[in-house]
Amino acid sequence: MSSPVTTIAEIGKHEGQTVTIRGWLYNLRESGKLLFPIFRDGSGLIQGIVPKSAVPPEVFDAIKGLTQESSVIVEGKVRADKRAPSGYELDVSNVEVLQRVSEEDPYPISLKEHGVDFLMEHRHLWVRTPRQASILRVRAEIIKAARDFFDENGFTLTDPPIITPAACEGTTTLFPVDYFEEQAYLTQSGQLYIEATALALGKVYSFGPTFRAEKSKTRRHLTEFWMVEPEVAYAKLDDLMVLAEDFISFIVKRCLEKRRADLQTIGRDVSKLEKISAPFPRITYDDAVKMLQEAHAKGALENKFEYGGDFGSPDETYLSAQFDKPVIVNRYPAVVKAFYMEPDPERPDLALCMDVLAPEGYGEIIGGSQRMASYELLVKRIREHNLPEEAFKWYLDLRKYGSVPHGGFGMGIERAVAWICGLEHVRETIPFPRMLHRLYP
Ligand code: 4AD
Ligand code: MG
């Protein structure tokens, strides 16, 4: 085939011309002497037209009865068609079948509905379906937008280690690693290390995989997920709230600009995303508790929330459904939060921390805080939390040599993808999810 190779996404640039597409057969409709194959190439779908009278017999025969997901190289003339979802159709003139999927062992994911377990077991093939491909494109856009936001705002990317000697977010959720007979763990967050690089470079961020050996089986939890974390020297809680709302608004706007078609394929109501702009509503933990208790009294929430605890999934779902923008809940009781958080000088029982809850019931997408600046207090906390002091020696050094107020936050990419795409479960937000009962494929 001698015509120029293009992609389905770019095919509009070739209207009226003959082009080559390299992809797979997505579906085939046959009506007598007319074949309507739909091809996909990873960038989109396009319908081809193959009239028996207009093509050489071997081309007609190659496509007739062709099996789903057979790999094909197709040549044809691009024709604008208003009724086509992509706006174009292909008048097929030639085809080469690279591999014909056997009728005896057909492609397992047909166009009918399949159960989630079946699809998860075939995740390596499920990613081929247009909706899944769109989700992965939105995920890539979110990651790119997150990186652009920080790169354009004076932050330096600094990569923390993945194999670490100690816990960051709590000792109960660590994945152990045998590090040459020494006990090590997979990181839960790059935070402690980027506190060090923030004190070296001022404004930094990290982006990488993080691991939680959580036994939670919710629609929000993965055991392996990707987190983007900014950390800023001299930043206080108020600065972090502004940074978080600017950051989220930037990402949503970017997705609307660049991934509107994908969001439509996914079935997202984009009008909800169009409302997302800074500033976001802010409520304290105390306000949130009042809202939860009132909801319980009205019968809108099953469990009565007791002051002093951390919010469970149903609580977050309720709170986040009350706002049409993300809501920033700040100043939680220090006892429910991590050891490194700076206490509120006016209420030392509270931590200068924030969680950003996405709207529509999505719950927490960001967690962050101002970090403890005092050496003495931090030592005390490390002991209270029964953490190995020796492993935190370097971290304590940051409070010995030019300690300053500083802080940052982490956003889980999968939580952000689930919300922006409007998905029910985080399992669809990452190519190969790792969950409590999922290690294959
Ligand atoms: O709230 P977390 O645990 O905060 C930290 O790890 C801080 N050290 C971050 C920092 O301040 N630099 O986690 C941050 C975010 C959560 O808001 C959530 O979006 C995501 O990481 N996350 C998870 N996502 C998927 N599955 C899980 N098991 C997650 N745990 C946290
Ligand atoms: Mg959190």
C-alpha cells in the first residue's frame, strides 16, 4: 500500500485523499453485497464502506466474515460524512489482514455487556474498548496538566526513593521489601524526602507510584497508585489551600480543552466540570462534623458521626455531595492524622491540615498539611507514634538546620481520574489496577 499512513484522529486532514490506516477490526456489519467494517487504530474509530461492485474480489473476501480484533492495514479514500461519529468514512480500496483472529478462539470481549470480574480478568484486552481508551487518554492528560502546572509555576521535579527504610503515612499499611537482608518498605508517599528537597530548592514536586497495603475494599482504594506531591518552603496552610484550588482548576480546565471528545465517549456530564474554578468552599473539620450530625438527624446519613474521628467513605460521600465544587476541609483533630503535621497554634489539638473532597460524592482527592517545624515537638511525636527514631534522624535534621514553616499535599491521580471521568470505581482509572484481590493480569 503506497498511500500516506495516517491515524484515524488525524484523518480529517486528508479529506478526499487516499490514505493507509493501521489497526484492528472493531466490528463488522454485513448486508449482502455491502460490508461496513469499523476499524480502530488506538486514536479513534472509523467506519469503512466496501461495496462488492467497487473493490477487487480478494479485498471483499478478506473483509467478509473477518473476525473481531483481527489486525488489518487498510487503504481507502476519506469522505466527510456528517452522520459518522468521527465526521468521516473510508471508501475502502485495499486491505491486508496481518493476523486473522480464529473463529474457534474468538476475541473474548464482544460488544455485548460483560460482568466486571470478567472484564478485570481480561484487562489486557479490555483497554482496547473505546471507553477504556478514552479514560486512559484523560488520565494521561491529567498527569501532563499536573506536571505542566508545577513546571510553569517555578517548581522543580525531584524524585523521591521508592524503597524506603521507614513509614510515612502509618505503619499498618506498609509493603515490606527484603533489602539485602535488611527490612525495607515500598513508599507510601514521597513527602518526607521532598521536604528535604523543598528546603534545598524552595518549591518542588514529585510524581511517582506509591503503595498502601490496605485491606480496604472500597471503590476508592488501590494498593498501588500514583501520586503527585508539591512541597513548598515557607508555605502555610492558607497558601496550600490556594495552591490546591488553582492546581485542580487548572487540570479540569485542561481536560475540558483537550479531552472533551473523550469525556463525551465516557459519558461524562461536562457541565459539572465547567463549574470548577477557584476559589473553592472551605470548611473546618468542626463545620463538617456539624453537617454530618445534622444529616444523621434528618435521616440522610445512616451512622451518627462522633466528634474526633476521621471521616469514613460514607461521610466523605455525603459531604462532597453538598457542594458543586471541591470543598476544602481543614483542621482535623491531630490524633487522627499523621505524626508530621503542625499543630494549630490557636487549637493545639487540631492539625494545620486539609483534605480536598471532590464534588458529586467522590470524596478525598487531596490530602496535605503544614509540617511540624519544631525539632523538640517532632521528636516527641515520633516517640508517641512508636516510630523508629533512628530511621528519622535525617528527617529531624531538617528541623535542626534552618527549620522553616513549610508544607505540601498529595493528589492521587486515580482519584482525580475517577472524578473527572465520572467513574464509579478507581479500577478503571489505571491500565492495570492493583487491589486487595487483584494481581492479575
Ligand atoms: O492523604 P494521603 O494519605 O496523604 C499523604 O500521603 C501525604 N503524605 C501527602 C502529602 O502531604 N504530600 O494521600 C494523598 C492522596 C489522597 O488524597 C488520595 O487522593 C490518594 O493520595 N490516595 C489513594 N488513592 C488510591 N488508593 C489509595 N489507597 C489511596 N490512598 C491515598
Ligand atoms: Mg488522606
